[in-house]
Amino acid sequence: MKLTFSWLQDHLEPTASFDQIVERLSLIGLEVEGVEDKAKQLAPFVVGEVLTAEKHPNADKLKVCTVSIGKGEPIQVVCGAPNARAGLKTVFAAPGTVIPTSGLELKIGKIRDVESRGMLCSAREMGLSEEHDGIIELPEDAPVGAPFAEVLGLNDPVVEIAVTPNRADCLGVAGVARDLAAAGLGELMAPKVKPVEGTFPAPLGVTLEFGPTAP
């Protein structure tokens, strides 16, 4: 069974960190099979704004871009994406960043004798899809320098737990939240149930009959 941390928080007001909750799940009989936290994996990637995109002097299909990441001087990046253009907000990776899909660690280098100090990334390089015809295009209001994962809403970790046959009560998020609350990791948030008012007379009546009380 998979659930996100935000989904769990719909049922539990946690008093512990996400990592503490993951650790406790296995201790209360809900074995954690895996955790997917794209925010951690994509932490080095930030929103960059292309300020200029000029033709590379030594290559027809390359562009020399200057990119702002909201601090410091603009950064020069050589890019081969056809959609690289001035004004575009996209994903920037600095030297030292490891690309998720290839495992490549970026370094400052020269491409056709022009220095490149980073990379503008496609969705495939981020492991988000197979799209690689161009670099990612972010909304115009994306804040420059902000974590890419946060802008795309990828900062909600997913936990996968193994539910044994005797714990069918934990096949729902509410059941998991109840167990965590019982383990002292938060306060259970009971769902608000709105009564449904009848619109016609009930065809069946209800009679309450009580036997004699014991002396």
C-alpha cells in the first residue's frame, strides 16, 4: 500500500518528523518496503531564467545562454535544446550535481571551445518522463532560484508499506493514522461526518425494546 505524507496528515496531526514516522511504522508491524522522496533526489536542481540565448560561434545546433538563478552573476551555459530562448524559465543544474537518470556528475567544461558552467535539463534527465526534445518549460511565475521539486509539487514523499492479512484495518490511510496516534506520534483527526437528511418517509420503523434490568 502506498500513501503520501500529505495524505497521512489529512488523518493525523503529527508530532514527529517524517523520518521518525517511517522508522516507527516498521516497529508497529507495518513494514516499510520503500520511500520515494523526489524532493531529496532533486534538491540540487533550481529554477533558472534564461536571460540570453545566442548562437554558438562554432556549432549550428548549440546556443550559448546566460542564466540567472536569483543570486550571484549570470551563469554561462552551452545548451543544445531547440526551445532554449531568452525569457524561458527552466531547470538549472550547477557543477557537482548528479543527473538522476545517467548518474553523470556535472563539471565545468568547454563545448566547442566555449565554457559551460552548468546544465539546463529535460524531463527525461530528471526521471520524470521520456520527453527529451527540449528542456523543461516552467510557468512564467515560477520563482527564480526556488527548488525545482517544490515548484512542481514533487516535495511530498511517498511511503510503501506491506500490509499483512491480519491487518486489513490498515489498508486505509485512516487505519495507519490511528496506529501512529496510538504509538504516540500524533493526534488522530476524526473525519467530520455531515448527517444526510431524509427526503421522504422511511418505509421501515424502528422499535427499541429493553428487557428488565438486573437487580
